[in-house]
Amino acid sequence: MVKRIVVLSRKEVEKALDNKVLNKDIIGDWALISIYAQQELMRTFDRMDSFKNLKGKKFISLRFRDIETVVKGIEAYSLNFLFNEEHAKRIINFIEEVKETVETLVVQCAAGISRSGAVGLFACRYLKLDETEFRSLNKISPNMHVLRVLNEVSGVNKEYVEFWEQLAEKRPRAIKHI
């Protein structure tokens, strides 16, 4: 049964797999949701072997960028990489598939903050885990589009998405997602 959700950057997961040493927050058997924009994390056989040797049980790879809105003039490009209902269904199905068989769910994206933060936060609420522990383990700034789509597809967490949207409006952003 999933007891913990850990959000990590791509570099942290690469280092763990390449050095064959797990992050201290990953306990027991684990599953991985890997989010990428360009190159998949698990493309090499060495990493697949390392994943299995480190008690990794199952993973999925999803390709989408850290985009929250489509900017006029680049609609076609953005829509190809914008998080959508199919991504959400894959994530929800994956969580359902592994929730009784692993202790840790690891969610990884480039920085381990926005896209993976949104997926990790959703998973925490979806699985009814201790959010205090989740927040203490993970420094996140969730992508609101990703969180919103996950909520719409799953039908849960509506009030929680509204809370995070209000918090995001108050927080100054150095980089605007496009």
C-alpha cells in the first residue's frame, strides 16, 4: 500500500539509477511516474536494470511541457505538449494499479517542482495520505493546469484545486509559464 509520495527532479532520479543508490525518502518497493519534455528517463537498459535492482516495480513515462496556458500564435505547438485528459487518465489508472503493491510513489520531472508537484499533490489527496508529511518531504509549486485537469478527470479534490489557485495568485512568479 502506498504510504509515501516523493517528488524528485530528473537529476535526482538519474543519479539514483546511475549510482544504484536510492534517495533516502524512498521506502520499500516503489513505482515511478516519469514526466519529460524531450528525452525519456528510462531509455537505457542500464537504468531499467538499476530500477528493478532498487526495488522499482513499475513505471510510466508521460511527455508534456510545463505549460499552463496556450499563448496566441503558438497554439499548435503548445497543444501538442499541453497536459490533457489522456495524460490524466494514464496517471489515475497507474495510481490505481500500484496503490496496493508499492510503499512509495515517486513522481519525477525536470525540476521536481511544478509538473511533478501537481501530480504528487493530486496523488496525495487521491490516496488520502498525510498531506503534512507530503509537504515536509517535497518543495513544490504545482502547475495549476495539471492539477485542474487531474481533478476534472477524477472528480475529486475540487475545493483543493481552488485553494491552490488562490495561493498561486498571491505568489509572485519569476517565470511565467507559457
